[in-house]
Amino acid sequence: MKAKREYRERDEVEVAVLDALVDRNEEGMTVFEIRSHVESDIDELETALASLKEDDLITADETDHRTLIRPDEQVIPDPDEEVEEPSFVDRIIDRLPL
């Protein structure tokens, strides 16, 4: 599952982090687990997590001597909501420097 569409305009690493967290929103993930799902170096990951935390899109809770990171409810899409994938033309337009 992917994060809601309105959060997909963020930095590429931030979107990858949100997607990974949304997939495991019930259990949460440690930083090491996130790092195994997101292809970036630790500095980029740290910057992305800080930005997401600052914008209140993730929460961090310590349980059983582990810090688990979870997405905020506003990021998780409603499973009953129809997800509209962008068309090929929409993706090309998004990539054009306008």
C-alpha cells in the first residue's frame, strides 16, 4: 500500500519512507527496518525522518527497548477509497520542467 496521493509530492526518500511505513502501519518499523526498505544512505534517511517528524507525518514510540516509527493516520489511505493511478501522460507532464 502507498501513502495518500497528497503526500507523494515530497522528496523521493520521504515518499519511500512513508510507503514503507504505510505497508507496516500496525507494527511500526525501526530505523534499521526502514533502511532495508528504502534505497538511500543513512544521512538522507535521517534527513527524511526529521522532515516527516517535523511535519507530524510520523510518530516514534519506544516499546520493549526499541523505537518504532509509525505513519500518522492522515497518511494512511482509506482501503475503501478508489485509488486513481496517474496516466502515462500525467507522469510525463509531471516530469517536464514547467
